[in-house]
Amino acid sequence: MPKGLREIRNRIKSVKSTGQITRAMQLVASSKMKKAQDAAKAGREYAELLGEILDTAAAKAGGLEHPLLTRREVRVRGVLIVTPDKGMCGALNSNLLRAALEIPGAAFVTLGRKGRQSLARAGRTLLADFPVTDKAAFAEVRPAAEFLLKAFLEGKVDTVEVLYAHFKNTLVQAPRLQRLLPADDLVGQARALREKLGLPEPKVEADERDMAFEPSAPEILSRLPALFYKVAVHQAVLEAKASEHSSRMVAMKAATDNSKKIAAALSLEYNKARQAAITQEILELTAGASQA
């Protein structure tokens, strides 16, 4: 077999082998994607409602002060960035890290190896790194949330924000930076979120009910802000996981389709070259026979 034909055949084998790998990764991501999307969608209403309840309770309690509800001068922004542990998910990682590097005065806590590695290479302040699996259970997310909560209460950071890939649909995942602490404007944040998603306006501002607190307003409000904050962090991680698996499924499907196109083009090139080689051999044999 001529050298050129051998090289084309080896390339065809290589492309088909790569296509089989990307196809397998597509199927794995697809199976994980459905579970992650369901988990993210199921938690949205609870997280939003809890934020509205906290804001309403704080307003009805007569403006009680709480360290998690009090704004202060922002010198250091505490940012929790949620990234995948692996690549092969399109532009998801690069979009998140580009957004992270544009945040001024930020000290980062990372969930996911890609965020830790990229921020370390960029020389940014990294306070801590926490692992999280694809299940993203609340118990896995809580250590990172509590670490930043403690840093906020001790004055090491003046805000707590979470940067993650917000899941809109299977094809669209956009970086979102959301401020969680101080949690003093939850209705405003909920309204902005609903406008982006095209959801109805919240009804909390029109709430004219009289409320009585049992055991007491201070005791209830001492626990609600921290609960809302941890639930909101967990919801952001669920959104990030849904975005990761969706983006990876789409990227691997595109890679599989491209491998099929390349293999088909190489096969056509191989057949043309093989036909030309056979024609050349026939001409040489014919010429040799005529001379004899």
C-alpha cells in the first residue's frame, strides 16, 4: 500500500476512535444532565420563597438589626466560584474564569478544580478550596458556605457573592454573579432574577398582613438569614452542575458530529487516492504489455 494511502487510513481510524470516545462521553453527560436539571429546577422555588419570607419577616419585625442584614464599607469581596472539576464542556470554564478575573478586590473560595487551578495561575487571592461531587448534596456544599459565613462575620470579607453558570436551558448557560451577604435586599434581588427569567412579579411587597412571631422576632431572625444564605449557595451549586452537564453533552455531541464529517471526508479522499493508484498500476501494466 502506498505511503499516502496508509497515512489516510490511519487518520480515519484515529478520527473514528475519537468519535467513539466523545459519543460515550455524550451519553454519560446526557444521563447526568437530566438529574442535574431536575434538581436545579426543583430547588429554585424553595430558595426564592425562603428569601421572600426572610425579607418580609425582617420588614414586619420593625427593622431588627442582624449582622447578616447590615451593609458596611466594601473593602474585600468574598466570592465563591463554582466550576467543574474537568474540562470538555465547551466555553463554560473560560466564560466563568473571565468573569472572575474582572471582579475587583475579590478574595476567592473555589468549588471545583478548574477554578482553583486557573485562579492560582492568575495569582489571585485564594482563601480556600472545597471539593464537590456531581451529586452536590447539601452536606458537601455546607463547609464552603460556612467558611465564607465565618469570614464575613469576622470581618475578613465585606460581602459574600457566588459566581456560577446559571442554567437557563440545555443550550444556554450564562455566568452569574449573585450577592448573598449582606442579605438586606432579598426582594430586589428576587425581582431582578424574575425579570431575567420572565417570571411574574413577587407578591411580598403587597403583603399587608399583621404578623406575630413565636417564640420571638429576634430569635427567628437570628436563624433565618443563615439558613437562607446556605440554601442559596446550595441552589447556585445545583444550577452550576446542571449547566456543566448540559454544556458537556452539547460539546460532546458537536465533537461526535464533527468526527463523523471528518471521517466521511477522509474516506472519500482515501477512495479517490486508492482509485488513482489502481488506475496508475493498470496504465503501467498496459504500457509494459504493449512494449513486450
